[in-house]
Amino acid sequence: MNHLPEKAYKNAEFLNSPAARQIRIVCEMEEPRVRFKEEGVENTIVFFGSARIHSAETSKANLEKVQSRIAAEGEYEGSARDLHKAEAGVRLVKYYDQTRELARRFTKWSMEREERSYYICSGGGPGIMEASNRGAADVPGGKSVGLGISLPFEQGVNQWVTPELAFEFHYFFTRKYWFLYLCKGLVVFPGGFGTMDELFETLTLVQTGKIRKKLPVVLFGKAYWDKILNLEAMADFGTISPGDTDLFYTTDDVDDAFNYLTAELDSVTQSF
């Protein structure tokens, strides 16, 4: 009896090898494209922000856990770090709630429109990402996108992502492509290195004209962004143009962010 060799495209060992990297990249470009088309997703409002900003319940429980351990054991190695992180988590809770409310309002607004629909899109993980998907799910029938990525400290997408719009990427650059290809508006909440990376890459693409559509960008949390960013200094030094500081809109208010972004979306016929 003749032996039937395995087809190359069914060879899991090969497909996961370095030699097949280009094939995997193509898959991460094309599979989402097919699925977005099937689900009718053409326009997204993307939310960026920290994975470390949790709900009030989770943040309170984390702080109580650290406090209880200190009370039982006394100071331990790393206790100061753990306590600082837990206390900071409680202070940041407001951003989780504001993210959830803003995503809820955008989803409701979109579902009530006769014109084009907008889907909330996040990185699919915990924190601000979870809050944005959760806000969309707060609206009956609301759907949202989760562009997850395989990381040691994040396992799968959060439970609020619509299952048929849940993705798991291996490569950051293909994930970033899908963040921005369908994006028509961006809201950036306080975040760390990943959030900064995503924000500055977006601003670079807008500044250089690689993104040709008008892309309104909202930085939410003035106290945070005013302290973290000093783009005026960059303009003073001449490393950016004075007008580059107008590439985003900063606010602390859910109503203001909602009104600004919906007005921008309504006023522009988007093209890519």
C-alpha cells in the first residue's frame, strides 16, 4: 500500500517553524480580513490603555489581599512595591468606569444610526481593554472586536469580546495593522510602554501622511497626559512642528470625549 505523504499546508511542524514565518504573517493579514468582511465590520473606534487598570471590585480585592498579607507576615520582600501597585490600582479605577461608559455610549450611538456602523475595538486583554469591550456588551446586541496577542502574562481575550470578533495574534505589527486599517477614531486612556508605542506610531503615521484619512485622536485623562507628555518642548526644540501638537484632543470628561468624536465622525467622509 502506497504511503500518502502529508500535504505541506497541513504540516503543523513546518507551519510553526522559522521557515514558515512569512506564511504565518500572511495568515495574520488575511484571516482577519475574511472574518471582518463576513461580520460586516468596516469601521472601528479603537480604545488603547493600560492592562493594569481594573474594576473597582478587582482593585479593592487586590489592595485588601496585599494589606492582609502585610498584617499577617509583616514587611516582606517586595511588599512596598506590591502595596504601591495595589494603591495605584484603586486610584486608577475611575478610568475603568469611564472607559466602560464611553464604549457603551459609542455602541448605543452607532446602533441607533442609519448611516455606517462603528464597532468598539480593543487589544482584547484585561484592564482598559476589558472595560471597552464590556461597555459595548452593556448595550443589548452590542458587539465589539478584540485583537488579542500571545503574551506570557495575558492568556486569551477577555470574556466581553464578541466571540466571532475575537482574534489572537502572534506578531505585533500585524495586530497594529488591524488596529488602524479599520480605525476611524481613537481614544487613548492612561497606559504604559505598549500604549505609548501604539499612540506614537499612530501619530507618526498621521504626521507623515501614511494614514490619509482624517483620524481624530482623543487622549483621555488630562492629569496623566499633561504630566507624561510635553510635546510643546519638542516643538520648542524643533524636533516636531508646532502644528503637530494639534494632532490630538485631550479631555477628562466622558460627555466631552463622546461629543467631540461623534461630531468628528459625522463631519468627515472617511477614506483610506
